Amino acid sequence: MSGGVIHSLFPPATPFTAVRSCSRRRLVLPASSACWSLRSVASKSEAVTISTDQSYGNKQVITITPLLYDYILANVREPQILRELREETATMRNSQMQVSPDQAQLLAMLVQILGAKRCIEVGVYTGYSSLAVALVLPENGCLVACERDPVCLEVAKKYYERAGVMHKVDVKQGLAAVALKSMINNGESGSYDFAFVDAEKKMYQEYFELLLQLVRGGGLIVMDNVLWHGKVADPLVTDPKTVSIRNFNRTLMEDERVSISMVPIGDGMTICRKICS
Ligand SMILES: C[S@@+](CC[C@H](N)C(=O)[O-])C[C@H]1O[C@@H](n2cnc3c(N)ncnc32)[C@H](O)[C@@H]1O
């Protein structure tokens, strides 16, 4: 389906039988996966409804049911090394933090489209999204990987080594804002092509401002979790993280320094392109 289709991340009206779940990103792996077994009782046709609301232009609205998400994931080309990292991470605490394979594939494609050589990631965890990026960087490319947790960084470094990309990754262990500020102080402003932010939600505006200095005109900053499990759209939800992401999204809408596209993939990602001045 093309143009007129609106993708919705909100749960379908039909209930699911959740046998075992492992992701806040509503990641549903193919039936063969050991990690997941969410079973939808929705029929295929329930994934698509025709909106009768004219404000949507009577367009088709897709709900990503587990059945449909199985299909999407079955069409992701996930490198073997990433699959192994995902499976190892699934045995660890907080494995739901990892981006989904379809998100990682999109990040890698953005890096390739840009022809990016210099990238930054804020929030590495065990390295799934950073490895997806490092794999597609040229041999002389560089990814600055910012993460405060030394334990999960050990897993990430093991996989960078195994994938043969360690020479492309500059791991900065510690608080990401400190690392970004020191990169600015080192005269690296305007020298990066691509950045991905997937860390502390209350820091989003600060990360964004720092990255806007580090990224060149025409470069991208991709912000993860911008839909925050759908909570951003519900005015009754007022916990600090939701309010923070909601405020960030609102501010970004009016920010003329970037063009933006909010993409309903995973937990929602906004792709921001720095306007060339
Ligand atoms: C959602 S996870 C990142 C997932 C990762 N992008 C992936 O796909 O596997 C967020 C990570 O950010 C790290 N983090 C949170 N706040 C941070 C900070 N202020 N500085 C550096 N890292 C931080 C956490 O330790 C955690 O590992």
C-alpha cells in the first residue's frame, strides 16, 4: 500500500493473548523465535480499517498487529552478527531497551543514503543499533558510541570485535552530555553526518542542542521513543518522562533549524535533518 496509508502503533481493539513478551517496543519476532510468542486473535483484515473521519481524508489506517509485525520482521534483512547479539541481549536485564530489527535496518539505511562517515550514538546499551550503523560505515568511518554503563558496554565491545568493526567505533564511557560537550570543546562542531539518540528521555532537548552543534548542515539527528508507548498522545498521562518527550516533540515542531519526519516504527523515531545555513 502506498501514500494514503496511515500506520498506527496503538493497540488494536482486538485483545491479544500475551504468552511471553520481552519488549517495550512491541517487538514481535517470527513464530520460530525463542524470545517471543505473542499470539493475535485478530484476523488479517483487522489490521486495516478505513477511517470515516474526513480529517484523515478517509484514508486507510493500519494497526500493527502481531500478525502484521511478524510479516514486517520476516522482511527485515538482519545480519547474522546482529541476530546473535539480539539473542544474547534477550537473556539480559532490560533487553526491551534494544531497538527492533526494523528500526536498526532503517538507521543503517539512513547512514548509507547520507554516505555518512562520522556518526554519534547516545545510549548504546549492548550495542545493537550502534553495530548496525558501524557495519555499514566505510572502513575509514567512525562512530562515537556514548554509554554510561560499563557492563553492557563489555557486550557491545565483544560484538564490535567479532564483527570486525572495532576500529570504526570510539567508545566513550560516561555521561553522554559530558562527552558531547567535550567533543564541541575539541573543535568537532559541524563535523558529524549522523547522530542517533536513545538515552535518558528527560535529557532529549539537551542532547538535541549539543548534537545540532556537532552535526553538519544536511546531516541527520534521529531521536528514538518519540511516541513513548503512545502515552504522548494521551493528555491524561502526565508522568515526567512522558511530559518531557511531549514537550520535546512540541518544541521540535516549531524548530526551524531542522526539517523533521516522525516515523511510527518501533516506539516512534523522529528523523531531523539540519537545515544547511
Ligand atoms: C534504550 S537503551 C539504548 C539501546 C540501544 N540503542 C540499542 O539499540 O541496543 C538506553 C541506554 O542509554 C544509557 N544511558 C542512559 N542515560 C545515559 C547518560 N546520561 N549517558 C550515557 N548513557 C546513558 C543507558 O545506560 C542505556 O544503556
